[in-house]
Amino acid sequence: MTPYGISARLLAALLLLARTHAPADPLTIDLTPALPAPGPVELGQGETKSPDGHTLTADNRSLLLDGKRFIPVVGEFHYSRYPANEWRDELLKMKAGGITVVSCYVFWIH
């Protein structure tokens, strides 16, 4: 067996077959886009500008924050499991860890 899991006899037969056939035209692949990529589009969910002036838009590939590619990092915070005086510290820890979006749940029992 060869390192690729092909038996030596099969490999020899494939090489012999490749030598007996006339070479074909080289394969060419055109990777130019058929249409130009669309630019940023509004999300359609209302105002996309935050109170501090940042804008959130999207194109056909990703989210854009102030025109730069943006990958949100999401985390959850269960505020009902922490005393209210610790919420700020916990959220700041999440921010320091790279979390950019925090989801919270309102539990039905509360």
C-alpha cells in the first residue's frame, strides 16, 4: 500500500493509463465574478445608527460596523441569578473577554 491507501498495482495501472492517452487541453477556470458584489445595504430593521454615532449595515457576506467587517461575539447573562449590584462588574468582565453582544432572558417565573 502507498501512503495514500492505493495499492502499488493500482497506482502502476493508473500511471500506465495516463501515459497511453493523449494529453488533453489544459483545464482553465475563470474565477472572475459574473456580477459585481453589491455594496452595503441597510438591514431594514429601522434605524441602524446607535446613539453614540456608530452605524450597523450588512452586505452579501457579513455585518459592517462603521463600514468595517464585524463578527459579533455573543454571550448570555442571566441577571436574575446575580444581585443587581454585581451586574455592571459581570458585564464589564464579559466585555473584557471580547463579548460584543449580550443576550438576556426574562424568565417567566419572575
